[in-house]
Amino acid sequence: MREIRLPLSCTRPRIMLALGLLCIAAGCGSARHAPSSDVDCMARAIYFESHRSSRDGMIAVGSVVMNRVQSPAFPNTICGVVSQKGQFAPGVMTKQMGSRSTPAVMAAAQSVIRGERHPQIANAQFFHAEWYQASFNNIHYVVTTGGNAFYEKRRPEAVTARRPLPATEGLTRR
């Protein structure tokens, strides 16, 4: 079998076309869309922490991720926050996502990345399952939604909501 070599002038356009298509598929070069890795990481946090919950619960989890990104106490990227060891559900970055809720999860992730926040999350950077009874004196609860109780850590004397609040739903836009 004889090898056919194309002149460089013929292969360069093919290489550029392939790189361009790869870049489009990866989401680079677009100021209107977040890189696919950010969307994927946000979707993973939402999926593994709240995919069976309400839209409010999904947006609240995403809001916590974004609060952490903005905080100097956590990594400054979505993927950095979500992949921090021991902070989110085990396997959040490695397990497969797969259920009927995936389209809703992806929509919530994209909405949070575009700027939507749960209106009651405020500065909360933490949450736990609604049923869990934490006994720390520095937890200030801000909202309970989607099966999770969301809270800020404060100095004990500044805590005014020491127990999870009654669940609230229907606050995020659709």
C-alpha cells in the first residue's frame, strides 16, 4: 500500500477546520456561554445534591457553589469548589449522572451560571439534609428548600436562626 502525502497547503485548512470544530464543541471563544466544564461541574453538584428535589432546591445548591467561588476561603472556580474533597456528595466528579431529571438539572446549572440565585440564600456557603440535626452553635439558617437546610457560619452571638426554617418552595423563576 502506497502512502499518499498531501502538500502542507492542503492539510493546513483541514487542521484549522478540525481545531475550529473542536473549539466550538468545547464552548471556547464565546462570551455568552460558560465553558462546558463549568456547566458540567455545576450540574454535577446540583445533580448529586438535589436532583430529586424542587427547582428551588437545585438553584439553592447552585447559589451555594457560586457563593463559595466568590469567597477567598474556597477555590475560585466552579470545578475547584465542586471537586473539593469532602464538601459534596461522594463521587460527585466521577459517578455517572443519569435520570429523567438531567434536563432540569442542566437547565438549573446554566441558569445559575448566567446569574440566577435563590432569593433567600444570601451569603450561605453550606447546607445539609433537612432532617439532619446539627449541634454547632455557629450555624445561622437562611432557608430550607428542596430537602436541604442552607446556612451561614457566624459568630455564636450573631446567630438568630439556630434551627432549620420551615421549607419554602416556589421562589425561583421558571
